[in-house]
Amino acid sequence: MREDGKLDYLEFPATDVPAVKTFYGAAFGWRFQDYGPEYAAFSEGLDGGFNGHEGDASPQPLPVLYAHDLEAMQAKVEAAGGVIIKPIYAFPGGRRFHFRDPAGSELAVWSEGLPSSEG
């Protein structure tokens, strides 16, 4: 069961998604769910994916937390001193926002579906 504020997903940057799929498949036996040519998800202990979307991918691995109420969690992040660097946006599977913590690390928070006012 997904819980607010718990690490839920780990996204890696990938300039060549087919090459990383080949590597992780051969080295560790990972299998993938493709979401177009620039994104491949995996479920290997911790769910995650390789993001090859130019301009969208973080240059470092991106820890992704979960929230049942994305707007409320964004407000909590801001109140605690986090800096929103990508406001809430939709992606296949849900919505998310990105923030920097006080140490400068980039993280994201995601939620399934549409906001309650739209769904």
C-alpha cells in the first residue's frame, strides 16, 4: 500500500534507453514496461524507470515520494522550506511536482489520477 511521504519510485536519467534496458536486462535479469521510446519502467524491489525525455530528466537519480493529496503535500513541502522547481504537472499515470530540499537535492512527489476537483 502506498503511503504519504514514503519513497515510492526511483527514476534514473538515460541518454540511451534501449542501451540501459539491454544492460540491466543482461546483468540483472530486469524486465521493463515501455512508455514510448524514451521511458522504460521497472519493478525490481523498488519500482522505478529510466527517463530519456530531453529536458525532462534530472541529471541525477530522482527519488520520488508518494502523496494521496498532491496539493496538500506541495504545501507541506513549501512550509517546511522546500523550493518547488517544477510545479504540479500531469504525466502518464498521474501527476507530480519536483522540489529541492535544504541540502540542494532534487526530489519529486507523485499522486495517481487527477486532482479531486477534476476527477
